[in-house]
Amino acid sequence: MNLKRSAAVAAIIALGAIPILTSSCHKDHNNPPATMTFYDTLGGTATVNDPAHPGTMIEKGRLGLRTVVDSAIFIIAGDKEINGYFTVLLSEVGQGNLSGFQALSKNLTDFLCVATGAKDFSYTGKNMTDAHNPAANSRISMKVAADDFDQFVVDVAASAKKNGLTDAMIARVGALLNSLKTTVVQQ
Ligand code: HEM
């Protein structure tokens, strides 16, 4: 086990602990706040212009997640620790073919929208076991190792930070991803 990477993931998730503990001290039990999903915290269903598709509106929560996903794919593509899993994607992009990137961006964004509580989207990609098993998904080069999973979380957290998510939000993303570790890591 690479202690440095697992410690980095633990630190990312711990960033959320202080605000969560603090906010729970001030609960008004007579007036509980309306339940907000994480998707709501990210901007929810309010629509804004989609900067990638002028003239089209997009939910703010989805735009926030898609922005983090797209920039995470770029960070991961340049991360020699884990970009060996993405050889199919990298070779396509190298040839100017963005179809696989667009499909991955959509699938990852849909997945995170659903996982964070969005109601207006559904995930239609492979389940997490098949998506990360080369026997079921020819787009992944090999089964994921635990250390590499941790590095993936570090890269997604870096993308979230770059795109202005607060430490508490980054911790929630980290915890959400980490909850899927035993399914994604299959070796
Ligand atoms: C909780 C963490 C993760 C989530 C939620 C996740 C989610 C996904 C999703 C939704 C897909 C698309 C499935 C489809 O096309 O039907 C995918 C594909 C893939 N994932 Fe993950 N993944 C995670 C972790 C990882 C890690 C740690 C690695 C490797 C280090 C990895 C490598 C890949 C690769 C190589 C593909 C195929 C990409 C392509 O289509 O070109 N994933 N993942």
C-alpha cells in the first residue's frame, strides 16, 4: 500500500469534518432546514447558459459537476501514475477523435449527478464493476490497483479545487468516490 496516497485521500475527506461538526452544533430542531442534497449545494436545478453550448441552458449543479469531470479527465490524462489505464482514450484523442472523451464526460457527469441527488438525469453507462473490468470494458487497459484508485481521487480533488469547490464540498466528493473503492478496485 502506498501510504502517501492513502494519507492524501484521508486528508481530503477530513477537510469536510470540521464544518460538518460545527454546523451540527447549531441545529434548530423546531425549524429544520429543508433537506438539501449535495447536488443542491453545487447549484441544483437552477438553469444557466451552458458555456460549452451557446443558446442552451444547463442545470447549475450539472454544470459544476461536468466542469470538475472534464478538467479531471485532463489532469488524469497527464498523470503518468495512472494514465496507463486510459490508453484507448489517449490514443483516440491523439488522433483528434473526441467521441470517447465526450462519451466518458457524459457518463461520468450523469453518474455523479445521480450519485449527488439530481432528479433530472439518469446514468446509462456500465455498472461500476463492469466499467472497471477489462474483460467487460475494452476501454480500460487493466484492473485498477488500490494505490491508483487513491491517486484518481487526489486528481479529482485537484480538479475540484481548481474549479472553486470549497474544502467541504471537495471532502464530500472524495468521500463519495471512496465509498466505491471496493467495487472499482478488482485486484
Ligand atoms: C469512484 C471512482 C470512479 C468512478 C465513479 C468511475 C466512473 C466511471 C464511469 C462512469 C465510466 C464510464 C463507464 C462506461 O463507459 O459505461 C468509467 C470508465 C473508466 N474508468 Fe472509472 N471510475 C472511477 C475510478 C476509476 C479509477 C480509479 C480508474 C483508474 C485509475 C478508472 C479508470 C477508468 C477507465 C480507463 C475507464 C474507461 C474510459 C474510457 O471510456 O475511455 N476509473 N469510470
